[in-house]
Amino acid sequence: MDDDKLLAILESSQEGEERGLGPEERDPAETLGRLSDDALIEYMTNLSQGARKDFTREEYFRDKEIKQRERDEATRAGLGRANAPIFAGCTIYINGYTKPGRLQLHEMIVSYGGKFQHYLLAKKKVTHIVATNLPLKKRLEFRNYRVVRPEWITESIEQQKLLPWQDYALSWDQEQRSLQLKVASAPVSSAVDCKDPNFLKTFFENSRLHHLSNWKADLRSRFLSEGFNKPSPGDALSIFHIDFDCFFATVAALGCESCDINRDPIVVCHGSKSSDIASCNYVARKYGIRNGMWVSRAKSLLPPGVELVSLPYNFKEIEEKSKIFYTVLKEYKIKFDLILPISIDEAVCVVIDHHTPHPIDRDEICRELRSEIWKRTGGCTVSIGCSNTLVLARLNLKIAKPNGYHILTQQQLVENEADWHSYLGKFQIDDLPGIGYSIVSKLRSLRQHLNNLLQLKQYFHNSLPLLQKCVGKKTGSKILMYLHGKDDEESSRMIFEPESFFARKSLSIEINWGIRFDTVQEIDNFIDTCADYLVQKLQEMNKRTSQITLKVLRRCADAPIEPPKYLGCGECDALSHNCRLGIPTSELGVIATELKSTFRLLGCPPKDLRGVSIQFNKLIEVSYDQNENQQRLKLPFQKTLNFDVFDNLPSDVKNDFSKELKRRNIVLTSSPRPKTSYAATYEEKFMEELPTQIRNEVKNDLRINRKITRTKLSELREQNRKKKESIRNVRAHLLGHESLFEPIKFQKESRFKDICRIVMEWFDATLIEGPHEKDLLLFENYLDKLSDSNRVPLILRFSKLISVRLNLKSNQYGQEAGFQEWEQFLLKNVIPKLNKNKHTFQTVRKLDIDFDI
DNA sequence: ATCTCATGTTAG
DNA sequence: GCGGCCTAACATGAGAT
Ligand SMILES: Nc1ccn([C@H]2C[C@H](O)[C@@H](COP(=O)(O)OP(=O)(O)OP(=O)(O)O)O2)c(=O)n1
């Protein structure tokens, strides 16, 4: 018992060990910090009972290991005859509580020739995991393992042979079942199967755009953590926009002996047909090949006899070159006031001109930077556009490319109108930053032949309203600013408010390639994996989210099942839905559930799903204060620990524990433990009354209530007022005061549970003849009231009740008129109400409704 | 008037 | 039978408050 529990507790603090540190090597305080309150208390209790007072923690663990081995030996030796080595070659780990318990299982495994693993440290060594039930996080973690029920052990022993583990697999879903098949038969897993648990990993490893986004996020956060000088509006600035020439292509070509970047048309891509070209060199561009084009298209652009050179990605090397690039910028003799990261291969450097006697030599800066980067990167060229506004620096960069630099200020350019016009004549409209295909076609819808910036300027000749009507308010004024060589307010933020400009405002994941599912369960799994990925990031940056959205791509009704692009998404409708969380969270369980239910709301047939994206729209910093709050709020009632337990702890660890207890606000009590307070009992009782679905919501509300009494934020107070009202409504509803169920109060009952019972009895009694029309109206009336008052979860409960009931009775009554009437009622009158109100009383929490019935 | 949501757009 | 791999931020316009 003692061992069982302690080991279970240790598991929950295992994360540190998986990073390669044994329990002894870690900072004890840190380990303790990881444990939940309950685990900490149990841990202390066990330590207190099991330890002699002069034991240190390290000795305690070592002692445990030794004793363990001794015991294993003894177990084996103690058996008069040797048992059959049933589990020879198996290394088994036991997760969580099992029946029979860990100790017994351990003994069985060892005495029948198996090895027992305490920790999942050496994950590779473990051949089987025994468990009866796994939380989401563990399921994701263990999904490449053979996870079995304890019966595999006991029954193997009974039958005196190793039974096939597949028959005892703890299969929680389709995915796990397919894994069983795979492990059992050929272990070849195709990397492009989105049902494969490793899909996401390989997908990301190969996705250039994923790398690009990640690099950018890293650069931004690094920028914020380093120092910079913020210019003030009105300062004279020198802005250098620096960008590698065809970056990926250059890096790839440098690593290719037989390639000549100045003669061969080179592209970087994965495949040979419908693969995107990440980057192409300037030889390829001469033939009209562009970044983002498909390889097949590029090939068709080449004249006969010219061969396209396709090179693979080398992300590692790309990172290295970029690191050198940024180092050169940082170490340059003239210290830049700002080095703004645009992307892995592109930066905007700013010098504030202080009217010193020695004005900076922009020409020299460009030349020196270019040659220094060329040298240090072993042959990568960068181009530089320099001016005193961001747009002009960018346009100058365009002129400078490839392998050059261009310097012109706004004053120089605009001074002479003819010069300015000839400058504008050199650019296409989508050369302007933030102006792309869509806006250009809007402009062209007004006047077809707008080919360069000069024509654009002349057509609109300063008519702001017309422009704004065409492309929108902000875009219109932005374009007009640009046509005078000036930056608009939004892009200026990059220079004048870099802190807010570069701060992360959202976090998201998006997979629009390789998505081919058959069932909702598979999609649920995939959503779990994605949510896990995001939550991990969220926790790493010590944030929570209060709003999440799910976006899916659904194959257009008339689009072919398989699009031209291999495993691409093809022509799709984008559907998205967002939901707000009562309180900000970073818990995988809450978030994954929310998302899975949102997927159902979007109503996309599983087979038509072509893309998935999850966004955390609002990120909230976890302040130390909030951290404490959540710790406490998670546990509505004060945690206590018996003082004797504390007193019996090994003396040298007492201090650690004491600090930890204080931090968590766990109090020591002299025995006996006090019972819960009256208020707690009252709340608990109220909770008991609630359907489980909304119980959590109300718990959240109560948390908010309590938080409110401490924080004075008016915004929260307003939220609280609304919440309170909801609670009051729910309570009134559940307890029968002002019950919304009046229309059928002839039934006398008004509590939700009882209403459910009545509905079920009514259902059962009318399966053959069908329900009375008036009764149905009454019931629907009630559902409408629920819907109007934003209590969709309750309607969901009813739908579920009825749907489960229908399934149950379908064999026996499927042909009866009553059965079919109920089925119609559910489909036509109940389920549609679920989507009626977008603002549900929190979010719909039910996942297992089969909308297709 | 100001907010929220779903949807679009852009860049690398 | 080979093919092939995003994500953050802002803008817009409709509808709610
Ligand atoms: N559609 C795109 C655009 C860019 N990239 C990658 C490859 C590029 O090498 C890198 C930098 O993008 P740039 O827009 O700077 O393009 P290049 O550096 O390739 O060419 P250049 O800047 O000379 O026009 O980002 C990509 O994968 N897919």
C-alpha cells in the first residue's frame, strides 16, 4: 500500500525526469513545486511513515531502489521451484492505480521472468504499460506504446503462457486500435497518414512555412527581451531594409557541389509536381518562375533543353546562416538603434540621426554590411534598400535586388514631380507592402488597366473617398500615404511602438494538408494532438487563454474528392467558430473538450474535412498572483495536513516542505482534521443538484465570484453580474423557484433530474402510439425557453437522452409509428435548437451526440 | 457609437 | 507507385449591445 501510493505520486512529478534527469539530480524544491496539492500531501504522508528521521531524500530514493532489487531477488528465490518465465523479455511499467495493485502486479511480473520499470525514464526500454484508465495527457503520451489492462498479466499467469497483448489492449479509440494492428503486423507506418500519431511531428519537420512562422515568433520574442532605443515621432531616421537574395535557394545551392547558382535554374521544394517552390534563384526567375509556384508549372516555363534543378530543404543550415546574419547586424561598428526582425532572412535596421557633426555614411553601411555577411556566411548575398520611411526602404530594396543596394530619401524622391513619377512607374501595385492579389483586383474592377503605381496615382489623383469605397477605409488611406512615399500609422508602429508591435497576441496551429479522416473519433484524436501541442506552448510562455476558435476547411460540395494537389485541401469552404472560456485556462482537458464540441457545432462531415486550425485568440499573462489564485481556486476547500505527518518527516527535508506548504496555503492541523465548513457544504449541496455538464461551469462562476471580491476590476465585475444572473437562473430552474418548466407543471416536478425522468417515462410510454401533439408542443415550448435563456447544455442533455433511448429501442420498436415520430421530433425540433443561439451558457460540452443518427 | 464575430487578406 | 507538408496580425462588414 505504502509503495503503491508513493509510486503513483512520483509519477505525477515525472516530467523533469523525462528530460533526462534522475530524481536525485533535480532540485528538490522544483520537484515539489510540480506536485499537485493532493500529491504533495500524500507524498509527505508516505515519507513521514516510511522514513527514519536521519534519512535524506536522496538516500530514501536510493534505499528504495536497493530494497526493490533485493525484494525482486527474494521473490524469485522464495519460490521453491522456478516459475515459467512467461514475461521474459518484457519490461513493464504500471501507470496509476490498478486492480490488482501495483505491488501485486510487480510481484507477478518479476516472479514470472519479466522486468519491472518504476519510471518511464528509459522509455525505449519499456515494452508494455499496464493501466486501467488514462487521462488525456497520458493517452497522448503513451499512444505509441502497447498499453494493456492488468488482466493481461493475471490471465497470462493463469494460462501459464504469454497471451497476445492485443487482446488486452486498453484501446481508447480507433487510433489505438490501428496501432495494435500495426504493431502486430508490419511496423511500417506511412508518414503522410493523418491518423498516424506521429503525423503532426513529421508534418512540421517538413513544413517550410511552419519553420518560417516559428522562427519569426522566436526572433520577435528575442527582440523584446533585448535592448533597443525607441525613436520619437519627428526624429530623422535612416532605415535599412536588408534581405537575403533567394534565401533558401542560395543556402541549398551552397551545399550542392555540382550546382552553379549563376547558371542553373534552381528551386527548393519537396516534390516534382504539385509541390510548392519555396525559393527559386534569379536564373529561374528569368524564365518567370516565382516563389510559391508549383514545380510542374515551373518546369513548363523552361525552354526545351533547360533542366530545372530541384534541391531539398536544409532547415538546419538556413538557421545557421540566419544566426550569422543577425550577429553581423548586432556587432556592426555603428550600433543600430533598432534591429527589427521581419523574418529569418530579413531585418529592418534603424539609426536615429542625432544631427551630430558626422552624419552617418549610408552608402558605406550598405557596402560593409553586404560584404561582411557575404564573407561570414560563405557566399550568401543580401540586398539593402535604404530610405527614411519604411515603404521607400522596401521599394528601394525591390530595386536593389538581386545582390545590390539602393538609397534614396523621401525628400529626394518627391522633390521633383517628374522624378517621382518615373520612380512610381517602376513598380507594380502589389509591390506596395500589404497590397496583394485581392486588393489589386478590387482596384482593377474600377479601372482595368492599372499596371503600375504611377497609373494608380494618376487614376485616383488624391481622391481618398473613391479609393476607400473601393478597398476599405484603412487600406484606402494607406495606399494614398504610400503614393506620397510616407508610412501609414499601422506600419509606423513597428518603429515607434515596437513593444506592442512585436508582442504576441495569439497562438495557433493550422494543418491544411494531408487531412483525410473517416470518423469523428479520428478527428477528435487529431484535435487532441493539436490542442496538446498548443497547450504545451501556452504553458511554456506562462500564459492562459480565454478565447479559442476552431476553423475547418470543408471540401466544397462540387469539388472533387481528391484535388489536383497531392493530399492538398483543394477547393474548400472555411468555417470557423469561436468560444469564450469562463476563466482563462491552460488546461489541456478543458481546451480539448471545448474544441471537440466546437467541431460538432460546425457540422462538417468527417470525410469532407480538409483542414484544421485552432487559435488561442486571447492570451493572458499568468502573474504570480493569479498563479496562486488558480492553485487555490482549483481546490474550493482549504487543504490541510496533519501536523504529526509533518513532524515525522526526515529532518533535513522539513524546510523544503514547510516552504512548499506555505506557498500553497496548506495549513497544518493538529489531529483530528476539521470537517468542511458550513459554507462549503452548502455549495457542495448546490453542486450536487446540478447536472454534471454545467456543474463545472457553475464552479467557474463561483470562482469568479470569489475572485471578484478580491480584485476590483470593473470589467470583471460586470462579467460577474452577468454570471450571477446565470447562476440564479440555473438555480431557480433547478430548485423549482420560478421554474421555467411551468407548462408541464401538472407533473409537479421541476428539478432537471426529475424532468428528465418524466420525459423518459413519457418517451417509453408513447413509443408505439406516438406522443400527443399537445404534449410535444408543451415540451418544445420548454426547450425554447431553455434556448432563449442560453441554456443549450440542457437541451443537449435532452437530445442525448432521447437519442440514446432511440438507439436502445431501435431493434424492438424501430418500425413503430411512435418510434419514428420521436426520431423526427429529435431531428427536426430538438437538434436544430442547439445551433440557434450562438452564445451558449458557456460552451456546449457534450461530444457524444450522433447528429447523423 | 462601440463591440463581437466570422471571414478575408497578406507576408515570408 | 510516386506525389507532399503554416501562422500571426490586421482589416472588413454585418449584426449585437
Ligand atoms: N511563398 C514563399 C515565400 C517565401 N518562402 C521562404 C523561402 C524564401 O527563401 C524565404 C524568404 O522569402 P523572400 O520573400 O525573402 O524570398 P527569397 O529570399 O527567396 O527571394 P528574394 O527575397 O530575393 O525575392 O522564405 C517560402 O517558403 N514560400
